[in-house]
Amino acid sequence: MATLPWIDKISNHAQVGGIETSVIDNGAGRGTRIAWINTGTGLRYKVVLDRAMDIADAFYNQYSIAWLSHLGITSPQPFSHQGIDWLRTFGGGLLVTCGLSHIGGPEEDSFGERGLHGLISNSPAEILSIIQPDPAIGKLDFSITGKIKETKIFGPSLELRRTISGTLGKSSIHIHDEIVNRANTAAPHMLLYHFNFGWPLVDEGAELIWKGELEARMNDSRIFKTGYDYKKCPAPLDHHSGSGEDVAFIDVVADEAGMCGGVYNNKLDLGVNSFF
């Protein structure tokens, strides 16, 4: 273990970092449980326990790295499951989980009706454990584990067991998810990690980094087309107004270390990498 400057100089781990739980007491998120996690490196982030343990605000030193919608955090609304109702509670944030039985646009068939991006992000977690770091005995790891259910009588009955962990002195977030079918019959399963990066990390000139094949979702894409440098962020464009969006599907190729992509802002010397 590398020598750390605060070893033998603190009496309480919270002076460096760890996990602090609380409840929002105002606004649309009133009554919602959250956990602030501080890695002791400048990286700190808010886990919304009542929203599938998704991650809302996230900062590195003075810089925000997540995009937040006008809504911000709202309390869970488990019956926002028809059409595009999901957008009514979409607060943005570093991570929003989509699934567990459906992702993507709303659809309906002989198996029933499925709303945008499924139910799980509007489901509270049952917290199973919170493990704090203890630098006095050389234990720098911390974690929080919970389980989130998507279930009804006669099924499907899926369960997400999520652990978010890290280490004091390391600016990384580890997310380990396990999905269990608790029913006695097979069930459809889909899972999407909806990561949302924002200003000032994402700003004019910031670079999107990945290797792999790209395919635009729409034939008339104004960004993901030949001759356009879609790996470098432009200033805000007119067609960003309102509901404007542009989407591409990328078959990512990870490098030898498992890194599969990221965002880098050269002006701030600030970046985010993702690993499998």
C-alpha cells in the first residue's frame, strides 16, 4: 500500500472520506434517502438510495462531471411506467439505471405494455450493508450494498443486488451488479447504464474517446456523419434546443486494461474513463 499523507494524522475516517447517509427534506425529492460518498481524492458523489442506488451529483475537486436535468432528484414514482412517463422523473445525474425487463422506447405487444426505459430507476433499495473505511487498521476500502426489486404477483420477479465501492485515496467508482430471477419461470431481462456527463467536463473542445464501429441511429444525423468531427464537442448548436438529440450505437473495443471509452477536457486536464 502506498504511503498516504493523512495516515497517523486523523482520529476519524470522515476527516478524509467515507459514506454519509441522509434524507432530502425539501422540494421534489423530499423524503428521498441519499448517501454522499467521498473518496478523499476530490472525487465525491451522491447515491440516491430510493432511486435504485443510482448516482446523481458527482464532482472532482471544484468541477461537476455529471449532467443534471431541470428536475433534479425526485422521489420514486413506481407507477411512472406508461409511454414516456419516465421522463417526468428523470433527474439526469452521473448514472441512471434502465431495465430490468425493458429498455428503450415505449412499446406494446401481446406480452403487455412497456414504458420508456422500464421500472427499476423508480424503485427504492433495501440497504443490506454499509462498510466504512478504517485507516487506523490499514483498511481503506468502503462499500454500500442494497437490493432493488422489480416484482409483482404472477411475475416477473427480478432483483438487482448492487454494490458501490471504492478506496480512500483512489479516484474511482466501482459498481457491481447482480440480477437474480426470483420467480419460478423464465423472464425477459434488459439492462442499460444511462451515464450522463455534463459541464464543465463536457464543454467546447472536450474529446470523446473510444475505439470501435459506430452507426448513427437516424439516417439524417447532423453529427454522426462522414466529414464531421463527432469526437470533439462543439459549442451549443441551434438544433440542441427543445427536444433535439442525436444518437449513435458504438460497438466498443476495450484495450488490454479493460478501458472502453471516456471523455477528456484538455482545458481543465480533467477526464473520465470507463472500464469493463
